[in-house]
Amino acid sequence: MKKFFISVFLFFSSFIFSAYTCTDKMIEVKEYNGIYVFKIPQEHIKNIRPYITRLLTLNKTVYNDTKAELVVNGGYFDPNNKSTSSYVIIDKEVVLDPKKNQSLMSNHAIHSHLDEILDRTEFRVLDCKGKQKFDIRKHSQRPFGLKYTSCKIVHSIQAGPELYPKLRLEDEYFVEYKDGELVRDSISAMKKCARTAIGIKDNDVYIIIATIRHKMTLPELAQFCKTLKLTKAMNFDGGGSTSVDFRGNSNHKPLSIISDKNKSARKLKSFLVVN
């Protein structure tokens, strides 16, 4: 009888542990007074990749079409000509190239800063000898630097600026100061807006959504990334573009967030899809 109870105890202990382990690998959602943080454990990610559309499309439409677990807005684009302002690589091929955006390339006001604009920060999915790794770097930088020459970029989606460990607003030409005065703020970086960001830590991926209930400047968002103790973080397109659709799981109910609940969502060019 004693052996029987021990066997039963071990069986249920194993079941509880297995259930906990399974739950622990799910997408975890936490809310901080209007800021949502989606933690996506590396063990959970079977497929994370950019998604692009020829015409501008709603985040919700991509979510429904792909039947994804989570879809979030991605890089920058020109709403007038529907062309990209950010690089996107899918399956090792450049599928969106800002150099093909004539409005961007012929804009004399930013011509002297095109190098900084084209080299903005991107989120990368890497193949490192069969192992999936994630990184955040400037477009021109090699994967993980010279040390990890075996890593290849499989997917990437550019936006910027880098938020953490260094906020690179001026380096990536989002803001410009003259004589100490702010003369350019192309994405309202210094104003409180809805925001979308992506970060990494221990090869887990973090999606951060600052809703209209908790608007943030980019310096504030960078500080929040530091609070989360992320290794690296970068900004995605935000403001009116901020949008996320999440299927939900046993950890959290489904979510659909846009930047303004009283208006229609903005149609977008590129997205990050998680399955």
C-alpha cells in the first residue's frame, strides 16, 4: 500500500511539473498600467518572421489571414506612395528595400543623412549552425559581430532607433538639434505617443506595447526597457501604427490593441508574425 501511494504521488507530481513546464513556455503577458509586455520564450517560437503586403493592410487582417498566435506592426513606410522606408528580409532575400522608395531617395531635406537613415536598427532572426538566435543591430553590421561568422540572417525587419543599451535618436537621424534646440523630430520621439518596441534577453523575445492609456516618449520607453533588464531593444513604428493582435492562451485572454480605440486602425506595410 505504501508503494502504491508513493507511485500515485510521483505520478501527480510529474503531471503537475509537466503542466507547469508547458505553461511556462507559452507567451506570457503582463500589463503595467497601460503598457503590455509580451514575453515569448525561445522554446515556444517555432516560426517568427516578417510579413509584408503590396497594398497597405490592417494588422487584424494579417492576423486573420495567417492564423498566427501574435501579429504586431513593424517598419516604417510612406502612406502616400505605399513604399517602404525600412529594409525587410524574408528567407534570406531582401523583399523591401528603402532605396527603391523614390520619395525617400529624392528628398533633398534629408539627402545628407541618407546613410544614417538606411543603416537604422533592425530585429534579426538568425541561423547559427542550425540553432535559432535573435539579435538587434544596425543594418550594416554583421551578425553578432566578427566572432560569430557562422550565423546567417534568415529574416530581419528594420525600424529604429535602438532603444537599449543606448538610445540612438540622433545617430539614426530621427531627431536633430541645432544650438541646443530641437529642430527635427520625425517620429514625435520627444512627445508622448503610443509605442511599439521589441527586445531580447536570454534569446527570449519581448514585444512592448505602450497604449494610449500610457503614452511614452522614446527616452521613457528606453528607460522602461532598462527596467525590464533587456539585453537589447529597439523601436518599431509607433503612434497611429501601434497595433497588436494576440490569440490568447491559458496565461492571458485574447487581445486586440490599436493606438486609438475611438478611431479605425491604420493600414500598414510590414508586420512581425509569431507562430
